[in-house]
Amino acid sequence: MVSRFARVSGLLLVTLSVVLPQAAHAFGPCTRSFPDNVSYIPELNECGGKAAIILSGNLKNAFSVVVRACDNGDRDPCYKNADSCGTNASSPFKVQQTIQATINREGKVSSATIHCLKEKGNSSVYRMVRRMTIKRVNPVRNTSKDVLKICLSSRIRAFNPVTIVSTGAVSGVGNTGYNAACRTQKYLGCDLDAALNRTCPMN
């Protein structure tokens, strides 16, 4: 909320601006409201029990989507500076597989794309997650129009839950574990808690 001050006839008047539905963030605001065509599911059977983001409507064919930590990172927190660890398969925050699907949201049936993430919503590393970023097109020409930033107030709660009616074509190799040079499946070779504490307050 922003306060504005004005002095009229010797009196100090205070006017308060309208609070917009966005959250302050070091890397720009993110909207607190989930669009109708975006869902976050902390565990989805179709993704092997991992977290998923489901996009439909005019976002169904978006170029990419990731979840991001409070430092705006989308890479492994232990190896985010290593070029070889920037791939989807090396990051807990990036999509591993997409699945074409038919969904039912509150009685409305539509086509959608399921984006399977690498970890469950209640995983240790997802304590860092604070938002998701949807890139509509690539390359980005207008950040305000081409990139959608959505606040994720809880990593373990479903937002805009849907029913999966059927699934179709699958793209991507799926969740094959982590690049051994970056991190093993069990997060060995790195003090994860120390990495988290360096970059994010815990949830």
C-alpha cells in the first residue's frame, strides 16, 4: 500500500492508494490470483506422484513453465552456477515431461497440457519454491505480455484442482533422476539445508 500526502488549508491529508492483487518480490511482482487456465498440483498420479502444472486455454501451448525459488532461481540450489547443470533433467524446478490431456474443471471439459515437475510439492528442495513463471513465447519480446508470474503461496496445496478425464501424447524422457555430475537422486554430495538457508527463508 502506498500513502500519498497533501497539505490543504494547513491540514495534512492522507490518501491511500488501492492495493493491487500482486505480491512484492525482489525480481518483480507476481500475481496472487491463479488464472482459470492454470493449475498447480503438488502430487499428480499421471506424473508419477510428482508435482505438476496444468495449462489450458490460451496457455495450453505456452513455450515453457517452471517453478522458482525465492532467489528467482530455477536450477539445482547446490549446482546452479554449473553450466552442465542447467538442463531440465538436472533441475528440481523444471519440467521433465509433458502430457496432452482432457481435463474437467468445475464441469467444464477442455484440452490441456500437463507439465510434470521433478519433485513432489512436499519435497525438501521445494521449501524454496515461491512462484511459477510461464513463458508464453520464445524469444520474449515484451516481458509484461509474454511472461506470466504467479505467486505460489503454498507448495503442498493444490491451486485450481482439475479432474484428468483422459491423457494422450507424451513428450520428454520423463523423470530419469539427476545428472550424476550434478546431484544424485537422494541429493548426496551437497548440504541441501545449508544451500537452502543461504538463499531462502524456510517455509
